[in-house]
Amino acid sequence: MLRKSYGLIAGVVAVAGVLVWGGRTVRADRGSDGHDEGGRLKTVFVIALENHNWTQPASQTSPQPVFMNPAAPFINSLVNGTSGISDQVAYATNYVNAAPGDHPSEPNYIWAEAGANFGVANDHNPYHADCSPDTVQTTDQHLSAFLTKAHKSWRSYQEDADVDLATNAVLPPSSWTVPLFSVSGLFTAPGAINAYNYSNQYNYAAKHNPMVFFTDTSGGCDASPSNPMRMHYAPLQQLALDLQSDTVADYNWITPDQNNDMHNRLANGYGGPAGAPNTNDAANIAEGDNFVARMVPLIMASKAYQDGGVIVLWWDESEGGDTPDHTMPFIVISKDVHRNVNGLPFASAVEYSHSSTLRTMQEIFRVDPYRGYPWLGAAATANDLSALFRPGAISGRW
């Protein structure tokens, strides 16, 4: 049965610390056993992070790698068996750039949707200020468009979007927009802070929001509340309410702001000993680790996760080189991951990239050639992520 949630939801949300209006999200019907007949996984949460390697040459000191970095205790606990949820974790040791030279960030987010970057090699907003096209794409050959055609739901949760930029209060859904343009600055109202890093800085980047680069899922250059696609985009604070009411989408893309995704460091630093916060790259990593440490348990406590959910920790690009000795972090959390090996989370050495993740999303949601949809771009020749999961978890074809 389709599930619906209407009306006003007000309350203190621990992860956000604000009052939020509830919207409406509908998830797809499932088989009689509660699972999509294509496989056991049915709800995906992608948490998008930025600009760091998992491993890199010892000679490279900046940026720092995430693996075995003391600034990322939570992320490392996931893979070293000390997190308490080891039996629900698997990760990749050979996840590489989607294509050599595929930089900066924006081409990789577009690739995550379409298996190609369409020649984009910058971090521009999809439109210029006068609404003339910049990096926007008119094709319908991309994942969220396929999901819509297949009657699957999707939503993009973006931190610092659809909030009052003075108070950080979430706007009512009637005022939500498709966040086409980046914004950054300082909350000016007394006591207005970010709920994760406790600073008054905000920094939403459209370049980290893949769906806004396609006209059919962005609604064109319309940043007003009249855009018919606006309810596919929600402020990050809404995620906690959607999880609580079990109205998250089938496919959920979650982007922290640029202060919480390892991209930037806060003006006053972050982490480190009391009174002496880190002001180098360790601060960037610590900010992202803190965000993940708070977001993962929130999702795991939900019915959507417990019943066929998977959390994907995804980084956009390698830094300092595209060669095989620059690998990117990539971690999946699910009840259906590959069994632990010698008491530790399974580590796959198969070569993966964003094309692999995209191919796997097509398989999970049955928008692949086996159901009449073409592979999207480079997903056609990529390894899927099935090695990270138990047999049959992704599509039921193994």
C-alpha cells in the first residue's frame, strides 16, 4: 500500500534542533513479502562527502587520507571492527575516479546521476543569474528520471537549503524551492547555529546536488515556490521527520553543507585538543566524521533502514592524482552486506567507481536493461557492487 503523510509536524528533532513542517513522500509498493521482487535492498541513503582519498602515496601529505586517520575515529571504527555494527559494514579498497581527470566536484555528481559528465569541467551553478543555461543538461537519461518513470520515489536532502539565512529556521514546505543557486555566509540572529558543528556558518553548494543539473528533475530555471519539482528537494532537517514517519523516498541523496562534508574547514578550526582546534586538513576530516557519526545512527534506527535499507558513504573524487595508488573512501552499511571475514568487515579489492554505484542503483531499483531501461553511460561496462553484499541482495539475479 502506498503510504502518505500530510499536515503539520512540529517537535524538537534531536539531529536538527529545530521545528520543521512535514511534507509528503510516497514510496513504491513492494512484493507480498515486503521486499521488492528484484532483490532484498529497497531503500537507499547516499551520504555525499568530499575531496579526500582513502589511501594515497606516503609522499603525499595534503590532503590527508581518511583511512587510519585519527581525525576520523567513527569512519575508521566502521572498517576496523570496533564500531559495534561490524556485521552490517562492508567497504571497497579499490574505488577510483570515474574517469581520469574527472575534476572538480560537479562532473562527479553529474556522473553519479548519468554515468557521464557531458563535458562539464567546472563547479558552476546549473544556470547563470539571468537564467541562461550554464551546466544544466536536457537529457532524460539519468537515474532520478528513470526512477520517476518506474514509479519509484527520490528526494534530495540539502543542508542549508530552504532555511532562513538569518535564523537557520526551516522554511515551511509552501516556501520550499529547487535550490538551483549556491549560498554561503553567516547566520546573523543571536543563537543561530549549525546543529552539527555549532558554528554560525552556512554554505550550500548546488554543485553537490546532482538532480538540479537535469531540467526534467529540476523543473528548469525556477527558484520560486511555484516550481512543480520543489518537493523532491528538502532541507536536511526534514530527513529526521521523514525517517520517524517512515515517509522517506526509495532513493535518498543527502548532502551536508561544505563545512560538514570535508570540503572546507570552519573559520575557527575544528577538533584537536581543548583550546587548540585544528586549523589544517585534519579539521576538514573531523567535521565530516562528526557529521557521519551523527547521521548513520539516525538512519539505522529507522524502519526504512531496518527493512531492506542501505547507507552508502560516498566521496566525490580523489585528490593529488588519478592513478591506482589514489583510492577513494567507499563504505556500505546494511543488514545485507557480505559476511564479515575473520571478525572484520569485508573489504572488496574489485575495481569500483561512480559508474559501479550507478549501475548498482539501476539494479536495485529495476531500471536496468533486464527491465527495459538502458545502462546509463559508463555503467554499461562497470563492475556492480554485488561483491559487497550477500547473494541476491541487489537484484535477485545471483
